[in-house]
Amino acid sequence: MRTVLVTGPGGAGRTTVAAATALAAARSGRRTLLISADEVPALPAGTGAAERLTSVRIDSAAHFRDELLELQDRASGLLDLLGANRLDGEELTELPGSAQLAVLHALRGAAEDGHGHEVLVVDLPPLADALALLALPGQLRRYLRRLLPRERQAARALRPVLAQLAGVPMPAQWLYDAAARKDAELAAVEALIEDGATTVRLVAEPGQAAGEALSSARTGLALHGLRVDSVVASRVLPRHSADPWFADLAARQEKCLDHWHQEWAPGTPVRESAHLGREPRTIEDLSLLAENCAPDDRTPGHAGAPWWTERAEDGVISWCLPLPGATKEDLGLVRRGDELLLTAGPFHRIVRLESALRRCTVSGAALTDGVLRVRFTPDPALWPRTQ
């Protein structure tokens, strides 16, 4: 399934571009699903606004309520033992972070979709929140593995004995079962995000602030192995105008667009979406924008792991990761056990090292031509001796 994740700075028109992208895909003959937390006036939620196109609106409040009530039911035995008062659905209001979890739930449903959709278009939150959201499944899975490791689950028959020996109650089996179920759900979402047919589409209105946000996002997306299929410049004004005020605005946009074309070339096209002179309200408005928003069928050359290794004659192994736009001052690198903790500006990622690199020590790192190279030297105490 071809997946296009649409995001951009707040107010740039990402929801409109997501809808136009979905419409273009559907009109090319492919069954398309659009997922958004916001209402698209031209595409009412839950209806087929065009042939082969289905739109679904995320209800984060309902998802939060259902999840909490389900958890309450599963933990009923413990809650009754503690004398807890049950919460009713009517008194529940969603907490911060519930919107992100609702998006992950919708992505998991799309990953397990049995309706044969060929294209999935997801209207993500604004840029900074979207990058954090895309990294969330991997982070949550790591927390689950650390807090409730499967290999340390004690047999049910031994739990009372172990509880007496330890002096503390052992975790109930339902907790391990719930963790395993959540891990499987998160794994499905992570697989969808890291799939080779998944790309990110950035939407921004030409301007200095938007340009800075896109440059920063480019580094964060590369850190997490996500490819940008295009940058959509929204609300582009006509190049020529008799009005000096509009002509000045258009000239500023044109200067910004020239810079974007140079910065993102040659692998990422910059598409221009004309200003309609009004807010898109009808299917006809979306059709005008869809002409330049059709998702391509190109796939990135990697799937969530864009790094590679290079071996030198002296045995040193270089672990290489492209980080376009990164600067040495913003980079951080820490080796902790079998993991590599990477920081690029405000973005963080923890990478589990391959087996060969685990038997090495970090002997240096350098950022050259937009590629981070971490040098690993084999540890004689861990590598087998050769005659």
C-alpha cells in the first residue's frame, strides 16, 4: 500500500493538500483512504466524496474514553481489591497526548485494513508534533521491552512462591498480556511508517519562518529514516500583478521558492499550489489543487534503516547515516551498551547496534558532506583471535 504522510507548519494548509492528494490518487483509479483529525469541508467524514475515495475523521475523545474503559474492565480484579470507584464514560475527558494515541490507533487500523485500499493519505498534526508522533511507536515499544520484558515472565504456578520470596506481589498475567497486545499494535504502526512505500509530504507557505522549519524537519526526518516525496508550496501568488503590494509579496515568495528548489534538489521536487483567492470549500476547489498533488509511485531505497557500514583495511568499521542540514554543533552521540543514542538539534533517536558493532568500541565520529560517520574499532577481547 502506498502511504503519504502529510504535515507542515501550522496554518500552511496541510489538511487541504492531504485531501487534494487523496482526491488525485482516487481519480487515478486507485482505492484511496484519507485519515484526518480535522474536517475537510469538501470531503464530509465517513462518506465517499468521490469515486474510490473514503475519508475518515479521527475522534480522539471517543478513542480515549473507549481505551480507558477497556483498561478499567481488564483491571477490575485489582481495582475491586483496592476498593476503587469505577469511572463512567460520561465523566471522562481526554488528557494531553490522547490525540497522538488516537492517530496511532487509526494508523494501526489502516495497516490491518482488509478493504483493499491501494493508497493511504494521512493528515498529520503540525510539523513538530508530527515528527514526535512518527517516532512514538518505536519509543513506546522500547519502554515496554524494558519495563515488562517477555523473557522474564514467570510461570503462573510459580508466581505465589516468587511473591513470597521477593516480599512483593508479582505482576499479574493480564499486565503482560496487555503489554504484548500493545506491542503488537505498535509494531504494525511502526512497520507502516517504516515501509518502503511510505513517504512524507511537506506543506508550507513560502516564507522565511517556513523555510527554517522545513530545514530543521529535513534533518529530523532523515534521522528517523523517512523520505520526503515532495515539498508543496501552498498559496503561491501570481508572479505578475499590477498592484505594487501584491507584486512585492509575490517577489518574496518567488525568492523563497528559488531557495527551496536549490536546497531540496535534485531528489525532492518542490511543487507549487496556486492561491485560489478563497478558502477551498468545494470538490471543484480541491480538483484545482489536486492537479499538482498526485502521489508518485517511487519508493525510497530503504525502509526505516537508511544507514550503512563501510569497512576499512585496518579493520575499522564506519557506521554511516545521512543527516542533510545537520551541523556539528547540534549533533550528540552516546554509546550505551548495545545502543547508540543520537541527537540532531531537537530530534533524538535510539538505535540498536548490529551484532558486529556491539563487539567494537566507538573510536571517533565526523560529519562530512551531510553524512554522519561513526567509527567502530573491533575490541580484541570480544573478537575471536585468528592465526
